[in-house]
Amino acid sequence: MVDEHADGRRRVVIENVSPEIDGGRFAIKRVVGETVEVEADVFADGHDSVACRILYWQDKAKRQSSPMKLVGNDRWRGEFVVSTIGQYHYTVEGWIDPFQTWRNGLQKRVAAKQDVRVELLVGADLIDAAASRAAGEDASLLRDWAQRVRESKAQARTAAIALEEDLLNLVRRHPNRELASRYEKQLCVTVDREKARFSTWYEVFPRSCSPEAGHHGSFRDCEAWIPYIASMGFDVVYFPPIHPIGRSFRKGKNNSTDALPSDVGSPWAIGAAEGGHKSIHAELGAPEDFRRLVAKAREHGLEVALDIALQCAPDHPYVKEHREWFRARPDGTIQYAENPPKKYQDIYPLDFENANWRGLWNELKSIVEFWIGHGVLIFRVDNPHTKSFGFWEWAINEIKQLHPDALFLAEAFTRPQVMYWLAKSGFSQSYTYFTWRNTKQELTEYFTQLTQTNVREYFRPNLWPNTPDILPEFLQIGGRAAFMVRLILAATLSASYGIYGPAFELCENTPLGPGSEEYLNSEKYELKHWDLKSQKSLRNLIASINQIRKGHAALQSNRNLRFHPTDNPSILCYSKTTDDFSDAIVVIVNLDSFHRQSGWVELDLGGLGVNSGHPFQMHDLLSEGRFLWQGSRSYVELTPESLPAHILHVRRWAHSERDFDYYL
Amino acid sequence: MVDEHADGRRRVVIENVSPEIDGGRFAIKRVVGETVEVEADVFADGHDSVACRILYWQDKAKRQSSPMKLVGNDRWRGEFVVSTIGQYHYTVEGWIDPFQTWRNGLQKRVAAKQDVRVELLVGADLIDAAASRAAGEDASLLRDWAQRVRESKAQARTAAIALEEDLLNLVRRHPNRELASRYEKQLCVTVDREKARFSTWYEVFPRSCSPEAGHHGSFRDCEAWIPYIASMGFDVVYFPPIHPIGRSFRKGKNNSTDALPSDVGSPWAIGAAEGGHKSIHAELGAPEDFRRLVAKAREHGLEVALDIALQCAPDHPYVKEHREWFRARPDGTIQYAENPPKKYQDIYPLDFENANWRGLWNELKSIVEFWIGHGVLIFRVDNPHTKSFGFWEWAINEIKQLHPDALFLAEAFTRPQVMYWLAKSGFSQSYTYFTWRNTKQELTEYFTQLTQTNVREYFRPNLWPNTPDILPEFLQIGGRAAFMVRLILAATLSASYGIYGPAFELCENTPLGPGSEEYLNSEKYELKHWDLKSQKSLRNLIASINQIRKGHAALQSNRNLRFHPTDNPSILCYSKTTDDFSDAIVVIVNLDSFHRQSGWVELDLGGLGVNSGHPFQMHDLLSEGRFLWQGSRSYVELTPESLPAHILHVRRWAHSERDFDYYL
């Protein structure tokens, strides 16, 4: 346990450093400009004062440091800002501070009226030692000070000189770190661009974008949709796979195994004679059409995200070229995907245990790099939990070294440990259980776990009220009001959310059958023709909500999510604020999409930066209503069919009554 | 993050292994014969079954393994027994189990009446693969089985053959661990002898053992006390330092700085012209007297523990021989101990930052080795937190490599992180805050932390109701009943406890002054003459309680300490059981040493192994009273002046009514 070559004179201990994921095995995550608040237990034997600091650095850059302060009970805290995309490292360094120790003692001795002659000489030696570590003006100032302490005759005056605050600050600038201890681990931060934290996604099938019903849409058709999507305030437009679709065992409408020749198949059955993951389905267009679409989207403030689904249709070129990447069955056929007794004969999974796994890893990574070459930097990864974990950790790390602005969203709807492991391995964002969390208790518990525990250091939730695979029962039975509730929850509980449209804004909610979460006539297996101008569309509400998200920094992070008690189980109340309370939003949602609900909410005013003695204005950003509240308890009443929620901007009594009048 | 040379085909992930202290930086602690229950999150991508096991080994011994079972949500659990004193290592290994995966699938396919011909061939291949890893009878059994599966014609019958439980067990004996993952850390267990967990200490000053008042006691006098101490059921007798006592700045009675020539001084002011830490104070006797005393104690079931106080009186030989081990002051004197403005001029602390720190470390370690050479294996270390932490970790580790049965008790009354750090560094037992925890809430919170969190893996509490340094206010004001309360709490809350006697059993409780925790006329500075036969002595109660501790395994460990609610804040109720409930003790204490208190206790019967539908007998081991209880709620009433507690042995309704009658 003890290193024979270590210097046994290093007396400071540093432990329980946070944030730290799995003993430093994984990086924490931040976006550019954010702060990393570091805490540690730092102490030494005996009664000597200690001091400590954070050391942090980027891969090849110089080490920087940031001071730490005692918060109590041997716990120290400091922070640093990550200002550049990429990897940062951090650790903690601590050392004995003999001058501070000596100074504390001197104060007590002076107060006890002791003879401090020898003590003052001890102090002068310490000041001289600091001088010898300093240079220039500091050195000569310190030497002068030491001399004054040595030469002054009157003890009381000398002690006063030695205790001057300026001297303390001067000595502190030149600590003796020869015997400093360094925390044994170097911890890591992955710094992403801001979109990793704050993003608003719209999923759309380009093949359904044709203006004419029954026609296969193209990238050109999709271009025409860009202004529509942008007008709702989205900033990521995500396409299901755009590659050639397999013909063998192609699925027909409603996932039927008997496809008609006219059936278009599932975009996730990737690969045909004309190409695989690096090719584009012919009817969508040519590579230049895709690049045009990416450019057009960018003009409208939208980034294109592509789907990475690492599986092959039986016609995929890999099947011929790399038979070794698939598992053979004793009858000579290739093992198709299955979840017994279900069989998915249109899909061959890749065998990550094959002997040529290095070849496979390199090829799969090159798919992502290929599309980065086409201007795409955001990838929604299909079922990453059914591919080897080691591959993801390696591939994401490799790609981000060259493309640190690449982002990966993990579509893993599986057990919690697996979802968290993928996030720790490098995924920038993750799908969540939000899709099935409907009650006040479910939402409170789940989002407390995601935002108030260690999980928040590496798992960035991206909430989806629906996906092409999931039409949740809540939407099936709750009608338009249910869509409004789930939209508002998704958009305000998390800084990142997305919808599968236009199914969502058009409140499409017919399931394949009772107990099924599949859509009837699912877009996964056929072309759809959507009436974007429908009266029941939620596009205006979506636009309002996304506008509110853009205007309120509090909604662009999950750090300060906090739930507030209400006396009605159907009324959920939570708030988000910036760290400095310069922005504070309170959301109150009626979770019952059928009935008017009313009750009392009990706000934790301190958590909103509100002085409990002053009235404050609540400005409903959805209805434009303005309410003057005072104290923590307020009555609310929400009617599902009109608007099932308040999104309240807290306007605090600023500086004078005049300001307050102005707000009203 | 990803090792380029690793085999990317290892698909199993192992994380969150417990117990694990500070990411494996420190060992957990056990005593011989105890179990280490290991848990881990183990999972792989996709839907394949996984299997895992604990690997454990002693330094040079062969690796052993123990199976782990799924407890739910990807969490696995197993255990192993540590059967030898010394160091054990453990880790977790996991692998994909293709046969189990295949078997689960086959069951579902058969239930769905699918054609399973090819599946059966897949299974036969898997069985053959297991055969190739097996030898002897297993190999041929497996090969036969594979052949039967291949050759059998009727699918239903073949499937039945392939699904036989015996086959599953046979294949499981020969798993393919080629691509197994190993948890990246090797964790460590320090295995001590049983006394590390269960010990009963008596502290006594040998110099006060003279039968004649005013005479300096000797080891020979102390021999006469051994039967008395043993009669109370103690198994460790601990002596304050037995070394020559310094003369310069010697402290007089009541810590006076003006000692008279007749004053004997503090045993902790170690060292004089005639010797230091390896010498014996002349008036106590010669080395052979000490060895006789150690032998006499052993005859009575008592082990002698010595005090290791690493500090020097100004007369200590080290001060001349190793001036470099002490800190010089600018006036040429040596820095004495101080806690400004208090000065302890009779004590020189050692300077652990001196350049010859290696020489110092080796010498200090040799002190412990010297006394091990005299038959002592238990050391109570005085103020370890004022010596360098690195020294302790090194020294205890070095000593235990040669003497794994050596035990160290840390007398560190300081901040929690420091106390825990010392325990993690290697101390076998630790003093605690028990001395100042008096109320129900204080005791419940503190002992829940010590016994129900990770702390229990490395911190073994040793409770002291008093010490020569501490006469707590509770004893000062509460009289004899207070001594009884604190004795019972110490002896039953913790498997290890100790008293400073005879001050304790004689209920000595006069403080130096108001607000002081020092004894008036403290034995630290003068010889005492104790009346062991005093009427008010608690020796019979102590003997009873220690007898109960010896007879009840539940009281010999803290693992299953559990608090039960009561409706009276002065009544504390807790229980201890063995893991298998073969022994269960309920303790109910009246914490108010002045008034009779009564109330209802609400037992968690499940936590006692009691069937809530059956009556059970509570046998008060102190009063010999027997009560028939049923259900969780019972009324109790405790009178401080008679007996302020019940120590109840739970006698469950065993097998028949006849058994039960017998108990009554």
C-alpha cells in the first residue's frame, strides 16, 4: 500500500473528491463556459493549517489552478470554468501552511498576553522563507517585512506588524509546495458545445415530405418543410436512416411479413445491392441533394441529425464482403435478429465477438466519419445497448478527438445500469423513461434522480413524448390535452427534448391495437401524407414553448430543477433557475388531461431567489396573465381543454417600489 | 480510456462492486471465519445471459472462486469466507453464457410451437463446445448428450432432452471464460483474529496497584489484581505508558506546573536519562517482572495491551541522540508541544517533516516490535492523529506482515474524516464519540452511521464511558445510575468496549472543576489507592454484563444492530442478532438516570427473526425476569436506581407447543 519511494513528509491527505465518476474511470460532462465545482476532504495530522487548490488543464495546455476554500468539517470547495471544447483534466493539491498556523497561534498568544519574542523570530524566518520563493517586488517587500519584525523592539507593535492582513496575503502568494500532496487520480471533463445541453429536436421521415399523397418524398421535398420546422423553434431535425432499404424479408404495412411489391419497407432495414450505411436511398436523392438539405436547414438555424443503426438487411453489401461479421447457423444461413419467439428475418445483427472485430470496429466508426464529411455532427444512435459497450467507448472517443463538436444521442430504452453505462461511455445525450412517467410521484422521483444525484454529471436526458416506436397509452387515451401536457413537461423538465412529428403536433394517437404502443399504419412501414395545416395542430403552442425556452436561460439547463409541494396529486409544480437567480421559472401542470384541477402550491421561495417578505410578480408566459403573489402558498386552477399548465416567469421586487410598479 | 491492446470482444461490464473503500485504495476488515458478501452490477450488451463469480485469494495461495447470483436489476451477489489471518484479495469476473441464452430461447420457441430443428443443432454445438473444455466423465457425458440431441428424430422429444436440468448443470460446470471480463480493481480484506471484533478492555495504572496507600505500585502488585480484573470478565488489560518519566518540567498533582520532588509525573511524559520507549520505569519492575505479569494475565484469559505514545519528555534519550527528529526554535531550544495559548513544556513532539524521516519511522516501528518481543500484541495508540498519517499506514502494514495477529486501537478524539482515515489506514479498532453521545437521537444517529453505512467495513468502534482524560458530564451529574446506563450502552451497542478502572466501577465522578472533564486528583499525575471492595462498586454488574456478552454471539458483532421506535424520548431500544437469528438480544435502556421512565416499544419483529403471529419469550438476562410477549408493541418501565435497562434474550417459539412450554 505504501510506495517505498514516496516522500513520507507529505502530510496532507486528499480524499472524497467530487465530482468523480466510478473512481475516475469516466469523465464528467460540461458544455463550454460552464463551471466545474470541485469539492474534496483535505486535512493533515495535528493542528497545522492546510491550504489547497484545484489543478486543471487541457491535453497539451499549461496547468492552471484555482483556489479552494474551507466549507466546514475538512471539506474544501473551489471551481473552474471550462472555456474550450474538448477534454479537461483536474485534480486537487494540498499542502501545510506553516505561516497561517503560526499566525493563528500568535493571535491567541497575544490575546493571552504571553511573551512572544521567540515566536516573532519564528515568524520572521517564515517570512524570509516566503521571500526566498518570491521574486521581484514581492521578494523585497517580504524581506523588508521580516526585517521589521526582527528589529522592532516593542513586542506589541511587532506582533501587530506580523499580523497585518497585507502580509498574510503576500506570504500566501508564495506558498511552500515542496511537500504538497496531489490527489492520486487525474479526473476528466468532456466539454461539449452548448447544444449538448440545450437542444430541441424534431424527428421527420423525409420520404413522407412529398406534397402529393402516395408519392415518395425526397430531400428536395423535405427542403420545403424546413421553414415549417424552424418556425416551431426547433434546432435539430433528425431523420430516420436514409440508406437503401433491404428487399429480402421486407416488412409490409403494419409490420406485416407479407410485403407487397409496392411496400417501401422500414428505413432501419439498412442495405441493399446498391449500398449500405454510406449510401443514400435513391428515391430520397443524391449526395448533393442531401448536402443542399443540410445547408438549407443550417440557414434556418437547424442542424441535421442522422440515425446510426448498426445492423444490416440481408441484402447489405457487408453480408457478402464480410461474412465473418455475422453469426453463422449450423444450416449455413446467417443468424437473423430475434427476441424469441419473435423473429426479425429482415435484420442481421453484427457479431461483436467475431475474430475480425477490429475490422468491424474500424468500418463502423468510418460510417460516422463519412457522414461528418457530409456536414452532419449530430447522431441519434439506434439501440446502442445491443452493440458491444467497448465499441462505443472507443469509437466516440476516437471520433471526438478529431471532431470534438460531434454529439451522440443514445436511443437505449433498457435497464437503468445499462443506460447510465452508455452515458458514461461517451454518449452526449440519452433517451429516458420520461415516455412512461406520468404521475406526480413518478416524475418527481425520476427527475430528482436524474438532476440531483451523481447521474447529472454524465447523463443528459433528452425527453420524447412520442417516437415512431412508441405511442404511449397516456397520449392514446388523453387526446389533445394529453399531448399538451406531455409537450410542456418535456420542454420544461429538460433542457433537451424532441418530438416525432408531424404525428405529434397533429395529435396522431391511434394505436395498432389494444395494449399496443405501436401506431396504426405506422410511418415506419409506409409513406404518410400529413396535413400540416390541420386545425388541431399544436404547432403554435410548440412555437410558443420553444420561444420561451430560447428566452429563458433557466430552462436551458437542468442543474437547478426543484420540485415544490402541492396539495393535489394531479398538480405538479417545479422550478428552474439560473445559478444566480437572474432567471427563475415556475411550471405548474395539471397532469389530469380530463378534468379541471385546482389546489395550493407551496413554493420554496429561497430556492427561487425570492425574498419571502416581498410580493413578487408571476408572469404566465403561455397565457400572458400576470399575478401578484406573496408568501409561499398560492392557489391555482388549471383546465385541460384550454391550457393545462402555467409557465411562470418569476419577477422579483427589484430595487424600489417604482421598479415594482413598472413591472405591474 | 480504451486500452488498444485489450480484446474488444469482452462484452461483459462489471461495476459498482461492494464492499469497496475509496475505489479500492483501502482494505475492508474482517475477522477469521467471517463472510465477505460481495455485490456487483454485471451486464452485457444485448439480451445474452451473463454469469459471474467472485475470485479471491491470499497473497501466495491459489485463486479460489465463489458463484454469484442475480438479485435483480443487473445486481449480483455472492460471498466467501475468510478462514486465515492476513490479507485476502478479491475481484469479480463475468462472462457471456451462450448456453443459458440459447436454452431460454429454446423454451420460448417450444412454447410457441416453432420449428426448432436448426436451434437444436445450435444447442448440440454448444454442448460439444462444453465437452471440449471438460475432461473425464463430464466430457464423455456431454459428448453423449450432444449426440443424442443431434440424432433424436422427434423434435419435441429432442427439445426435452436438450432442456434437461442435469444438462444445464453439467454445461455450467465448464463455462467458456475465454472472453470473460475481470473487474479492473483487486480489492483487499485485512483478516484479523477474533479479538479485533470482540474485546472487553480494562485500563489500569500499575503504579496504583500497591496494597499500601502512598506506595508506588509495581508489576508484582499488579499481578495480584489480575484475578480481580479477570473476575469481571475482561479479556484485555491495558496499561498507560510503563516507561521512565521525564523530570524536566514534570507536572505535579492536578497538572500543576510546580511539581514537588515527590510527584510521580505523567506516564505520557516518556523518557528520562535511564531510557525511553523501550525501557521500563524502575519502580514498576524489571523486564522479567513485566513478562511474568503478561504470563499471569494470560493464565487468567487476559491479554496485556500497551500504550504507544510517540512523544518525548525533554530528558528522553532521543533528544540527545536524534536532535534532528525535533523542531528547533530560533533561540536554540526545542519546540515543545502546545495548543496556543496552552504550553506543554514537559512534552516534545516529533517532527515528521524532518529530513531523517526514514530513520524516525524505522525507530518508531521498532518500538512496537520491541514490545511484541515481550509478548504484547495489542497496542492502544495515543493521539495517532497528531503523527503523520503516512507513518501509520506504513508501520501497521509492515508490522502486520510479520505479526498479523497484532492489533492497534486508535485513540483519536478528533474530526470524523480524520478518525475514519486512520481506521482505513490500518488501525484495528477506534475510540469513538460515544463518550459524548447521551440522548436517544444522538445514539441512534451515530450508531446507525457506524454500523449501517460503508463505515462498518473499516471502522471498528471501541466504546469508553470514561478514560483518564475524560470524566463526561453525564457521569459527573448522574451518579451511580449514570454509570450503570453508560456501562450497559457501551457493552451492548458495541462488540468492543472498555472502562478506565477502578475509577469506573467505583463510580468516581468528581471533576477538577465546573465545566472540566478532568478528574479531580487525576491518576495521571499521582498515585491512587482504590478500595476495590467498596459497597458502591459496580463490579458484580460488570461481571454479569460481560458474562452475557460471552454467552451471546449477537453481542459479539455490530453487523445487525437495529434501533426500534419507542414513544418515550428517554427510552432507547435496540437489538442485535446473529445473521441466522440463532441468537437475538433486545436492549431497552432508560437514558434518564434520575427518573423512572415508562413507555411502549415497537419491535421490528422481522428484524429479530420472530414470527409476528406467535408469542415469544423475553428473558431478561440481567434481572432473570421472563416475559411472554406477542406482537410488536410492548410496555416497559425502568427505574434508574434499581436497574436502568433490560437486556432481553429473545426465545422464539421453536418447533412445537411442547418446546414452548419448556421455555416457560
